[in-house]
Amino acid sequence: MKPFEIVVKHFDFDNGPLPVMSSFTLIGPRYTRANSDLLNGVLRGEWGFQGMVLTDWYGSYGY
């Protein structure tokens, strides 16, 4: 996760929002896109992320 941490921690939030896309992988039995410990605990809490997290799930099914 180090490359992602570097990008988040060194992004200049004053020059615009930073959206990130969640993945559809599993960490143990939990999907990363629905993992509050990962998205809120690590991404927002530890790394100080201030942007939004999005997904393209609907885009891949013709909606």
C-alpha cells in the first residue's frame, strides 16, 4: 500500500479535490470497497485523505 500512501500524503489538496477509486478485491473475507477500517481508518484517519471515494461498478453493467 506504500505507493498509494505516498500519493495521498503528498497531494496538494489546495489545488483541487482528489477522488480515489475503490477496488473490488478481497482482504480476507471483506471486500475493500466496503471496508470501513481501510477506507475510514487508514485512508482518512492515518493518511489524512480529504477527497471522495468512488466506484465504477454501475458503469460496467450498462446502467
